[in-house]
Amino acid sequence: MTEAAADFATLGVTVGEREFWGRGHGSDALRLLVDHLFGAYGLSRLELDTWSGNERAVRAFTGLGFREEGRRRSAVLLDGKRYDSVLFGMLREEWANPA
């Protein structure tokens, strides 16, 4: 029996100061992180998630080539409203050959 090795990573990026939101800093940071992780490590996939109401994150993730892979319906409660938790993933070959 061979030993299983983790060949994926779960990512996260946060731009905490509202004055810097919407300027592409999160997308730039995520792009650099994805480049580094696929370039420096033998990872086969990367994944991350957000809540369905976070339109900036959804645009940033899909703009970099991440694909929606699943949802946990009504999993996030924010300000009295329920949102889905949305999982995104990217395979190494998708980063090397963006569509």
C-alpha cells in the first residue's frame, strides 16, 4: 500500500480595508499565489470558497479561471439573510492552459 500525499491546497484572500476594495488588489494577490503554488509545488489542484453574495470574490475567482464546483445551500447567515457557500476549484492544467 502506498502512502497518500496531499497534492492540493485550500486558499483564502482578504482585503480587509474597505478603502482598498474593488481595486484589483485581491485578484493580483490571488494570481501571484496561484502562480507560486502551481510553480513551486507539485499540486494538482487549488480550491477556495466564498458566500454567494460576495460578487467581487466570485468575479475575481472566475476571472482567474477558477470554476464553481459546488454549493452548500443556505450555509452562511449574514445580517439576518442566508447565502450559499460556494466552492471553487482549479486544476493545474487549467492554469497552464487558461480558457
